[in-house]
Amino acid sequence: MAKAKTQYVCQDCGHSSIRWAGQCGGCQAWNTLVEEAVPTAVKAPVMRSGRSVGGDGGSAGGSAPRMAGAYGSTRPQRLRDVTVSERHRLPTGLKEFDRVLGGGAMVGSLTLVAGDPGIGKSTLMTELGRGLDGHTLLYVTGEESAQQVKLRAQRMGIDPDGLFLFPETNVEAILAAAMDLQPDLMVVDSIQTVYRPDLTSAPGSVAQVRESTAALLDVTKTLPTTTFLIGHVTKQGSIAGPRVLEHMVDTVLHFEGDRHHAYRILRAVKNRFGAANELGVFEMREHGLKEIGNPSALFLSERQFGASGSAVVCALEGTRPLMVEVQALVANASYGTPQRTSTGFDTKRLQLLLAVLEKREGLRFSQNDVFLNVAGGVRLDEPAVDLAVALAVASSLKDVPLDSGTAVVGEVGLGGEIRAVSRIETRLTEIKQLGFERAMIPKANAKGLKVPAGLEILPVRRLSEALDLVC
Ligand code: TYD
Ligand code: MG
């Protein structure tokens, strides 16, 4: 095909030039020029040769108005004249996955599934084949051969009629195949391998990733289909960067976990059709990923009773309460600057809590290494976890175990005050359900609270009160 025109655009000031240069001619910044297709060429030619929009009965209906708005209608419309038809969702058959998406995959939506290499993204996408139920899935594989994908599917015991494999990386060919097959679901594994032949940059570069995604977004809305793009996250980030396309897609899912652990967590970090931060938990087994319906019970199952440095918190990730054990180990620092190491919790936040414990409660950590670990490989970002972290650390320092029948929630302020947390009743219900007898909560949350029968509440206003109560 004829070479489309490309240009180099500064990511800082928007200045464009025909040739690449190390320094932007507009703002003089270095290394900011990125290749882009000249705007008129952005819409892939395939789109025009395709069949009529919305021809396919049920699944097409949902996106038609959006199509008209995005590409068809040329005049502004009154709000009240905009017709909203029921966009519909396709259950994928994977309950946890559907929940994270907000209740099934939205027809005409583009989702990025990002995660470290080797974490299980291809496995997760192959699992989609299990619940196809008469639908079709086009699996574009740019990293592995069709045989490799087949072997994986075989090992997982997946072999539905509707699963089509397509080893291809040229986005034009992928679009053509999608228009031809009109699948209900499409997976592109991975976006870093896909390229537009009319751009000179290498696959995986910012320009290629962005322009390929734009073309795939187009076909997703046009057909419409439901597309999942796999994106690798690298430690360096920028080159392989799914970062650049986070704002282009409807939903961003992170697939996380410790590779040495069997648990995997799927987290919605952006979702136009559901709650952000929603969590799904899976276990990596020999024959694929198993969904974990009740992760709290699982995360607490390996708990050691009567050991110091352990606290149980009820965190809320998305809409789901999650009970997890926070473990701390405070040990004599053998030499040099004491270490603060944390897994599953922000290290800066840990340092802040240590400073509060030192300044307000007189505990001393200057001669100690502090290690913190959230059991099960979960990452907790919520401030409501603070109190559990502070208590676990204090418990380890004093070598006094906390009461194992007590779960803890609360945010710790810089003054050592315990601040209110959101959705306390949801948390208390989960705490009660998992067999805990007591819940330590912020005093500000205790007013007019409906407490589940049989659960004792320990309201605390300050860190010092919490410490007095438990260790
Ligand atoms: P994979 O899905 O290939 O990771 P990604 O696409 O994110 O790079 O999975 C990688 C690991 O998962 C690999 O080490 C093997 C393991 N695995 C299982 O443990 N069980 C299985 O059923 C499958 C398919 C893979
Ligand atoms: Mg893979």
C-alpha cells in the first residue's frame, strides 16, 4: 500500500516537523519528538471498505448511537434529542472477570490488560475461550505461534468452536481479519508487537503503540466488538509504555501478583463502565486460572496465631471488602542505615507511620530494620490500612502478639489521630462473617453505627488508645 504521511510531534508543546530531531524546534526540549500519522491518515482505510455499521442484529444495537456521534453526525444535537439505547454487556463466563469489568464486557469497548511479563495475561485471555457459549473470539497472537497458543489451550482443556487464532502483527491485516470474521470478542496479544506499516518507527515504540491502538479502537466501535489489548509493563516503563494508551481505552485492568505466589489479582484502575479499583482474585493452577470467590478466607488461611507483628485489616478495594493479614518484622539493624522494606504497601507511607509512632508514641525504630509484608501478594493502597500497619509494627517491636480475634481499620493522621474510613458497615459485615469477635474502628465512624449482632466494637480516637488496647 502507498506510504501514508507521517510527522514528528513534540509531546510537550505540540510543535510538528517532517524530520525527526533530538531537540524540538518549538520549545527546545530534548527527546520529545514522536512519530505520528498525519491526522487525515489516522482512520484506517479498512474502515471504509467494511460492511455497513450495526448490521448484526443484537450485538450491534448498543454502539450505534455512539458511532453516529463519534463519526457520523456533523451537527451538535440537543441533549434531549440524543437517543440512548441500552448498550449491552456480554458475560464472559468468568465471574470474577465480569465483576471487575462492571458486570460483563461492554460491547464496543476497548480494554487494556496490563501486567508484568510472565504474570499470566495470555492465560487469562485464553480463559475467555472457556465461557464462549456460542460466541466467537478472535485471538491475535503476535508473540507466540498458533501452535504455542494451541498447546496452552490444550493444557487448560479449552477447545471451543468459536475460538479463532490469528498469528499476525500487521495492524492492517488484523483489521481486515476482524472485519471479515466479525468476532464477538477480540484479543490482541500484545499491543507492543503490533505495527502500522506506514509508520517508520519500530513496533513497541510510542508512535506504533498509539497509532495501532487508534486503529483497533476504530474497528472495535465500528463492528462493534469487544476488544482486549494485552500490554506488558516494564520497569523502565516509557518505551513499551501501555501508559501512553491508558487514556485512549475505556478500561484499564492491571493483572498483578508475585510470580512466586499462585495468587493473581485483576484490578480495574480505570473503568468507564464500572467501579475503578474493583478486584478479582485468581489462583494460577496447572490447568489455567481458577477464580477465587471468597478471597478473604483464602488470604487468612495461612495466618499464624499468637505470633507478634501480625494484624488483620479489612480493606475495601473497589466494592469488595478484603480481609488480609499485615505482617511486620522489626529487627536489630546490623550495620549502617536501618532498612525499611515493604511489600504490598507503599514504603513512603510506612516511613510516615514509623515517624508518627516515634514522635507521638515514643517508640524507637532508629536502631531497627523494619520489614512489612501484606500476605498473599495483595497490594493495599487504601489509607484505612494505616492502623493495622502501625499496630503490626508496634507489636513486632514490643514482641507482644495482638489479639487474634480482633480486626482493625483506620487511617492514621500525622498527629497520631485515627481518622474515619469509608463504608464502615460493609467492612464490619465482612469482619463478622469471617469469624472475628472484635473490630477496632475510628471513633468518628462509631456514631449511629449499625453493628452486626455478636461483634464487639472498639472505637479509638488516637493511636495511643489503640496501642493501650492491644499491646
Ligand atoms: P502467560 O500467560 O504466558 O504470561 P504472560 O502472557 O503474562 O507473559 O503465563 C506465564 C506463566 O504461567 C508461565 O510461567 C506458566 C504459567 N502457567 C501455569 O502455571 N498454568 C497454566 O495453566 C498456564 C497456561 C500457564
Ligand atoms: Mg503472553
